[in-house]
Amino acid sequence: MPHSTASTQSTIVVIGKENTGKSQLIASLTHRTPYSSNFRGSTVTCEHYMGDGMMFIDTPGILYRSDTTTTRGALEQLHKGDRILLVVKATHADEDLADLLPLVDGKQGIVVMTFWDKVLPSEFTQQVIHRWQQAANLALMTVDARNLTAMQRQEIQTAIKQPTVFSTQRQLISLGWRIEPHPTLLEHPPLGWLLAIALLLIPSVFAVWLANTFAAIVDPLIQGLVNPTVEALSGLPSLSKEILIGRYGLVTMGPLLFVWAVPTVILYALFLGAYKASGLVERITITLHPLLSSFGLSGRDLVRVIMGFGCNVPAVISTRACSSCSRKTCISAIAFGSACSYQFGATLGVFSAANLPYLVIPYLVYLTITTLIYTRLIAPKSARSPQNRLMIEHRTFLEVPRWSAIWRETKGTLNQFFTLAIPIFLAIALIASVLDWLGVLNDLSRLIDPTMGLFRLPPEAALPVILASVRKDGLLLFAQPNTVSLLSPVQILTGVYLAGVLLPCLVTALTIAREQSVKFALILMLRQAIAAIVFAFILAWGGWFWS
């Protein structure tokens, strides 16, 4: 719960570009962990830190000249705080100050310069800092946010209690240095993008594999505990029985959620948290951007598409940090091509049940290719323009991430999953149970039975396709012996692909509707269904012809 604030408490809004160490600085200043909330009506989640009679509002990093939702939300906070703590990187101080000082013109506050450990300390640099302070009439503190000393903490807290006015009317001197991190293999022209893609895929593959290995061990134990409950509830009236222990019952689906999905989400969130805390995500972003610009996406967007392999819901929400010209395209790419933990785990289960585990390779290749084609077709012209430039101006420094930093990054993803995805999951389980009890799902299955022939699939494939449109694990019905035995390798590949991409699951669809609009979600679903049908048709008949 958010802490109550006294009337005498000061509100300090912390503003800075991405990757300036804002969160680490505030955590070091306050010795507190943050809590998240929507601050004074803002649509962007900000993190709040309490300490010594002050509330620090850690806003999302600003992408200069960008029109992202998070950037707009961060700028809105400038009008709502008592004071401003402006954070700039010592390595690019002149550039950051030139970009950010106009945003806080007329406000009261101080400047803190992070990454000072990257600048060689000397009497000369101290003199330059002193002359800048005199020219600007502002307090400027130089720190290493990861190793903030007690004296530096006291100096910052004292200075913020006696702020001065930011003014662009004063003639500022140039600090005169710019420090770039050493290049790595990610910047190597022939190999960088291959390494970047590998680094993005490794966490999702490893998280799914490790979580599924864990779940395979734990699931029988959990089912053993659940079975007595199922038996005890078997005497309930028909509808109540269906809601609790039916095919989509809350008791029936509970182990699937908490044993199979939750470990995947937690592991993937930890991997992604480590990537963010180390600066690796930003380096990957810059490496991949040139490859994706012609598809209407940026390297930033691709990171969010890969996030969807853990869970689509946090990935869709995280697109708030995408530019408005690419956000809808990014959401569409997540809904179409991000095989979440349910979908990817179920896909591997079907291939294993058919004794054809190698099919995962052509599956991922075809999914990637069709996602890129689909994205290219739907992306607006402005997003594909060569003039569309990435809003991160320079490479970030790579750091060995600390556990506290990893946890700060991880917590946001987990919070979104547990507070947004799970309640929607429970609601959908309830709705699906009622529809199943009414026979609606079976009626829909019989309705599309004849269409399965278009994809060279038997009528038995209709029900998995329908159920996968409700929840992606529904495609596991392809693994049933009486179904998988009827299918050739090409048919298995076609069925799994069609069920996986025909529609986003209802949890994802509702999240998209909430983030954008119901109209956008419906148009996205129709457009995705058309693309999935075309691509599945090509796969089915192309694969048959080839074989």
C-alpha cells in the first residue's frame, strides 16, 4: 500500500534520460525499496521512495524528442512535484544537460551527475564542475550511484532542501568531455546482430526449459494433492461442478497456471531484469535497430516482442515505452509471434508426443518469417521511413548487475503478471467453463470442422484450434493419442501453427483492449486471423507439395 504523506513532506520528482542510474541513486539515498502506483492521475506507473521526510518519484527514463507514453508521463510529473532532482550521466554531461535543462526551466531543484567513476578524477575536472556551478547557479553533485558514500548522501539531501531555480537564460560553460564505452562483439558488423539475437533468445529458451523441467517433477505431486479435492467436489450440481473441476475449472486449471506458467514468468523476469540492470538490453537494442527499421519496428520493440515469450501481458504493457508510430505494430507483433510460456510449452509437448521434437526448428523459423512479413504489411509508412531514428543516442556502459538492481527490474514484470494477468486468467476460466457447460465450444468446433480440410487437417483438429483461441495450452489436445496418430509431420506443424497464431488468447486480447481500445483489439484479431489463415494455408499445401 502507498505510504501516507504528511502535509510538510516534500515531493521530489526525479527526471533523467534512460540508463542514467536514477533508480539506483534514489535507492542509495533512501535505503528503501520502492512501491509502484499511478501518481496523481498519471497513466504511467512511477516508483515512489520514502525517506527523511521526502518522497522521491522515480519517473520512467526520458527519450529525448520521443513521443512515448512513458516519456509524456514523466514530463507530466514536472508540474506536480515540489522540487526536481535532475540526473545526468557524467560520460555525456554536456549533451544530457543541453537536452534536459529546457524541460525544467523555471523549476527548483539540483543536478546529480552519475557514472562519475567513468571520469578520471583530477583537480582540473573539479575546477570545471565548480565553474559550471557558478555559471548555472545550481548545485551539481558528482557520484557513483552504485557506491554512494554517507557524505555524498548527506550533501544531496541537504542540497535538495535548499534548491535553486533552473534557468536557460544563464550562459552555461561546456564541461568539455564525452566518454564512450569500449565496443564489444555486439558492435562487430558481421557478427553483432547474430550475437544480439542469440542473447535475446537464450533467456526465453532456457527459462521455458528449466521451468518445464521443474514442472514435470512437481506436477504429479500437485495433482496428487488436487485429486482428493476434485473427487470431493464431484457431487456438486452440474454448473458448479463445471466451474470448479471441469475442463476449464478453477481447481483444474490452477495447477497448470501455478506449476507451469508462473515458474516460466519468474525465471524469464529474472533473466530480463539482469539484462536491464547490466545495460545489455540497451546494447542489444542499438545493434538490432538497423535490421528492424524496414519492418516498422525498432530494437526497443524487438525486446518487448521477445518479452512475450515469457508472458504476453507484461510485454504488451511495456509497449508504453514504444514510440506512438510503432507501438500498435509492436503490440500486433507480440500478439502474433510471441509464443508465450503456455503456447511454447504446449507446442513442445505436442512435438514430443508425436516423437518429432525436431519440428521445433522449422516451427520457430516459420513463425519468425511470417511474423516479420505480417509486421511489414501492417506497419504504417511513418514507422518504416528511413528518417525514423532510434531515440537512444549512445551506447550504455555494461555493468555487473547487483541483486538489488535485478530485483527492482524484475519486480515490475512480476507485479504486472500477478495483478493483471492472473485475475484475467481466473475470469476467463470462469467464462470458458460456462461456455463449455452450455456446449458452445463443441458447437463452434463442429461449425469449423469442414474448414479443416482447407489446411489438409482432419476434423479432430477443430477443437484444439478453438480451445487454443481461448487459452494457448488448448493446443495440447493435438497431443492426444487418437489425434496425433492421424497426423503427418506437416499436418502437426500446420495444426500447431494455426492454433498458436489464429487469435491472441483472451488474456492478451483483453489486455490489448485496455491498453488501446476495444475497437483496436477487434481489428487486430480480425487482421491476425486473416494472416494466420493465409500463412497456415501456404504451410499446409507447400509442405505437402514439398514432401
